[in-house]
Amino acid sequence: MLEQRVTIKNVTGLDLGPAGQLCNTAMQFRSSITFAYEGGSANAKSILSVLGSTIACGDEITLHCEGPDEEDAMKAIVAAIEGGLGE
């Protein structure tokens, strides 16, 4: 299992557009992809779970990837977040 902390940089946090981008990226991989944040955790492949996390700009999350393509999944998710999730 891989773990990495990242900070959400886009202005709107994980609202509908960026949450959808995160989910679309995560769903490309077979690995389990979740993230922990202050107050809970979320499944990165579930739009409802991501939206329910109410992550805002500047919040830090800890990504967890576990599975056969975990390294590629972690790189792609981190790149998507650091790239602003389409914003």
C-alpha cells in the first residue's frame, strides 16, 4: 500500500467539477484508492463519497492506493490534484 499527503490547490476545493475529475482519474485503475482527511475518509472512485468529504482549497488529504497498479494510480491522482483537477 502506498500513502502520500497532498494539498488541494484549486479554488473551489472538491466541489462537483473537481470531484468528478478526481473520480474519473481514480476509476482508470484497478487498485483501491481512498483518502483520509480531518474528520473521515472517502472512496476516490465514488462521487458521493468525494463530495461528502467537503474538502476545501488548502485542505490536506492523505491518499491511500492499494492494488496491482498502485504506483501508477498514485502518480496519476497526485498529478491530477497538483494540476488543479481541471480548473
